[in-house]
Amino acid sequence: MTWVLIVVLAVGTVVLKVLGPVVAGGKEPPATLVRVIDLLTPALLTGLVVTSTFASDGALVVDARAAGVLVGLGLLLLRVPLVVALVAAGAAAALLRLFLG
């Protein structure tokens, strides 16, 4: 279900970005609106990551997923390539689940 939501939001974002100027008659939207639109995608994706990481059956849960996200975030802040950060985050979460049950 989450992946369907991600695809719908991604497609909706692209459609809105394309249709906006077309509907406006070729005029550029105000700079403030462009900045808001540019920030929508990262905000929505961040919300999905946080919800998927810390929520389970409507309750707040801090488990191996949170540790994986922290490892990935730390590596990205250190400018490690995205693929390496993703693999390390997944490995950290998997190892914690393996050893902690």
C-alpha cells in the first residue's frame, strides 16, 4: 500500500509541475510559489519515511528500522554515495533484527 501511495504522489507531483504553467497560459508562476512546489516532494517523501520508520499499527515504535535510518542519514551527511548509504542502512537494520530478535 505504501508503494502505491509513493507512486501516486510522485506522478501527481510531476503532473502538477507540468500542468501548472500550461493552465496558467505559458506565464511563469511567482517565484514564491515555485519555491513551495520545489519543497513539496522532499517534504512528502520525508513524511513517508518517518511514518514508515516509526509507526506500526498506529503506535509509535522505535526498533531496528530507526537505527537503519540513522545509519543511512549519518553516512549521507558524511557525503558517502547514496547506494553505499542505502546498503549500510539496510545491513544495520538487518543485523539489529538478527541479534535482538
